[in-house]
Amino acid sequence: MNILPQTILKKVISTFNAEISSGEKDVLAMTLKILEELEGEKERFLIEDLVTRSMKNMMAVIGMEDILASLQEGKIRELVFLKDLKSQGFKCANCNFLTVQASKSCPYCSGKFEQVHYMVDYAAQKAVEQGALIEVITKSDELGRAGGIGAFLRF
């Protein structure tokens, strides 16, 4: 490691020992394992920060209802949700307002609501349209207990 230039050395995230006879598939498998561990650690830190900040009302929210309210106001900087999260709700056919509560008409344009079965997809699409980042989490019990979805806010 001491022979690497400092600029490259700063980019090394881990090392491992491999047998000289190891094939490229073995080396790739070991490398992928390290990357998965690093990604899991990054996700754990992100979720811990999200839940802590939301509990302290510090520019973060958790739960579908709060996410949808923040989306309507254009506040979301980064949307975070579980990969397999399923949620149903309603979408205004006129202005695309999203809600989890059934209502006869949209509070913004008086349009009619239609039921949607993939609320997370609609929320993610709206977040992207507003310039938000999206982080899909593979597995997190902590985020699951918090409703499976959360967001860091812009303001």
C-alpha cells in the first residue's frame, strides 16, 4: 500500500488477501462482498440519521402521510424508501395531488380522486420531477418500523 500515490490511496476503501491461484471470479466475489458491506453500512447510517432527525423535527419526515404533504409543498431534498414498500392511496385526476385519505374531491382543484395501488412509485416520480434525490434501501428494520419511507427536507 505504501507504493501507491496518495491520490489513489485516498480512494481505497478496503483490502483483502487472496490466494495467488485465485481466479477473477473469486476476486470479484470478494470485492462484491466488501462493496455490499460498505453499502449496508452507508444505508444504516442514512436511516439512523433520517429517523433521528425526523423525531427531533430537524428537516426530515417519516411516514407516507408526512411525505405526501412535504411533496405537495416541494420540500423534499432526498426521498428514502424500502425497496419492496407497497402502499395504496389516491391521486387527483386533474392536478395529481397525492393522499392516503379518501375524499370526494381534491382540496386544491376540486377534481375527482382515483385510487392508486403504487403510491410509492407516484411519490418517487413526483419527487424526481421536483429535483429530489432518491435512495432505495434494500433492507432496514428501523425504516420499516418508521413506515418504510422518509425524506430529508430542503427547507
